[in-house]
Amino acid sequence: MQKTLLIRFIAIFGLTLALLIPLEMIRAVVSERKGLQAQVERTIAASSSGAQRLAGPLLVVPYTEKELIISTDSKGIETKKWIDHQQQIIFVPTRLRYDGAANIEPKYKGIYKALTYRTSSKWQADFEVPQNLGSKTDPKQIIVGAAFLAIGVTDVRGLNGTPQIVWNNQPLKISNGTNTDGLGDGIRAEAPLVDTIQAKNYQAIIHLDVSGLGAIAFAPLALSTVVNLEANWPHPNFGGSFLPQTKTITDANFKATWDVSHLASRNISMVQKGLSDKNALETFDVTFAEPANIYQQAERAVKYGILFIVLTFAAFFLIETLKEIRIHPMQHALVGLALAIFFLLLVSLSEHIRFIYAYLVAGSVCVLLISYYLAHVLGGWLRGLAFGLKLTILYGVLYGLLQSEDSALVMGTLLLFVVLSMVMLLTRKLNWYQISSAKTATSAQIE
């Protein structure tokens, strides 16, 4: 029984819908592997330390302010009583300079990995303590307690060795915890004040080595905060409330500098008011991430799978129409499955070798298989190789789409436009009304 054009369209459309099932199954596999990768990152963070946020240092000065309360009873007898008010005042650095270097190392769990880092840093913080702590109360009514420096560190398990803090050339003893609302976990060290009656300047030199996972963030808590950070990683992702003023990125490393004024941040007022939400602080950060995770690239590739199948079936339809070669629906299905299996090969190989090599291997074996098969289906090696060449070009375009995320939409749109233009050009003289069976094939001539 001869097939009509409508039946052929319905058959091809039905096969295309059916092939969505294996594509969705492959996409589910990619999502599962992506979830396992995220789980490995959480496991590594739970057993070592996660992403770090550094905040401070702050100079915290607790003090007791005495208030004289005078009361008179009904008999006119006057009574005087001193009331103690426990308070604290927080001083931020007038200038903070952070110089740090991060060493990025992948940490593996099976075939999955997470990017860990270890930083070595030097902090220089300058403090100005005003006369009488800036209070207008009589100095005789203020009893100053033990002042201390507080530095916020998100995960203290990431501290490498013992941090060193030198306060006006005097080494300080370090304790766990910040005892400061807004900083969360971290460390502190008692910082003796020479004199609180007169205004004094102090300087803290801090050496702090911190390990973490994936990203490091900074909360600027000085009138002027300058952060210089470099790392042996060529793919930094800068984020947060402030971007670096200068950055240099090479194939092996990067260097970046942030210069943040207190006028551009609400952090100082929030901390000095005693706000307890540590997550409310404004931060800037850098993420040490791969430019495109293999699972992200594979997931994006699978999204183009239906496009591969549609374009291939469209090419088959043109061959059937123009060359009068009949291709059985089963042959359509086998070629479609070969196109779908490419994406599964890509995912499985990329977990063991670099993505580009996995792409080359998976694409090559699929092109060779389809070319060999179509050489027999289409009745000649030349036709099979020609189809394989077109498929190779299509795989090349797909790789370009995966690597050019920012321009993927325009490239994909241009690809569809070119394909549609070619179809219209090849069929411009075709009389579609005459295509109803094998015996009424077109007599149009292709220029």
C-alpha cells in the first residue's frame, strides 16, 4: 500500500514524540548525577569546612556606666543610689587592608570532586579610640572592662594552625567565639587599651589561614576596606554587593582588588546598633568554580537532542521526496536512538575524561555508526558519508552552543534559520500537491 504525504508526516511526528522518552530518561540520569555531585560537595563540607565568610576585626569595649539616682520620700528625706549599667561600644577600623593568597585544590570522593581552597592572609587594621570612648559622661563614672578584638569566621573548623594577632607590637592570646552580635562564629583576643581618657591610636596585625569549599566572602566593616586576593584559579566568579575595582585573569590564576568605603555599606551602622542577624551583613565574594560543570553542559546538550532528531528526520523526508528513496519508520527509529545514545555516552565518558575529549569520542562513534548504517539504507557509501559530514557539522555547532552560553540563543536561532532557508531553497520548485504516493513523486528540478 502506497503512503500518502499525510501518513508520512504523521509517522515522522509520532516517532519524534516517541524518541522524547529516551531523551527524558537520559536527562533524568544527568539530573541524578548532578545531584550526586552536589551531595558530595555537602559531604566534604560536613567533614571539613564549607564556604567561608570573614568579617571584622572589631574592637569591642565593654564598660560599666554608673548613674546616680536621687529620690525623695514622703517625709522629704533624700536618698542617693548608684545604678550600674552594663554596656559595650564597638569600634570599627578606620582602615583595613587584607592581603591574601588562595591555593585551589580539587578533593575527590569516587569520581566526583569538589573544589577546596586554603588561604594565607595578612590583615592590617588601624583603630582610633576617641577620648573617653566618645562618651560625654564623666570619666569617673565609667569603668572600662577588658576590651577585645573579634573576627567573624563562618566555619572555625577551617582555621589552619593558630592565628596570630599582634596588638601594638604585643602578641595576643586567642580564644574561640566572637561574643559579638552580628559576627556569628569566629575568634577573639583580649586587646589592652593604654588609656581611655585620652584619644589613642592602635594597630592590629593579623595572620590568618583559612580553608573552605567553593567560595570565600568578605564583610567590609571598616571606614575604608581594601582587599587584595589572588589565587591559582583562572575561573573566578565575582559576586555579592560589591565588585572588584581591578582584576587580572590569566590562564593560570587571577588577582583582584576591592576598595569599599563605609559610605557605600550599611554594615557598620548595623553592627554598632547590635543587630544579631549575621546574615544581614553586606558581603562581596569570589566563587572558585569550573566555567561549565560537566553535568551542566550535558544537561544543556540534552535539551538540543530533540533538535537533532527533528533535523535528521527532516533530512530523511527531503531525501525521500527528492531522491525517491523510501526510508522505513524502523530505520528512522534506529537512527533516532543512535542520536539519543550520544548524550548518554557524553555524560558517562565526561565523568572520567575531559569534556572535550568525551564529546569527540561520543560524537565520532555516533557519526561513524550512522554513516555506516545509512550507506546501506540510502544505497551508497557516498550518500552515507555525505550525511555523516552534515551530522559532524551539526555536532560542531552544538559544541559551539555549549561553550558560548552568552551567545547560545543567537547561535541556535541562526542555525534554525539556515536550516529552514536550505529546505525552502531545495523545495522551491516542488509541487507538494503531486506528492501523495511513490508513483506521484515530484518532477521538480533542483537548481
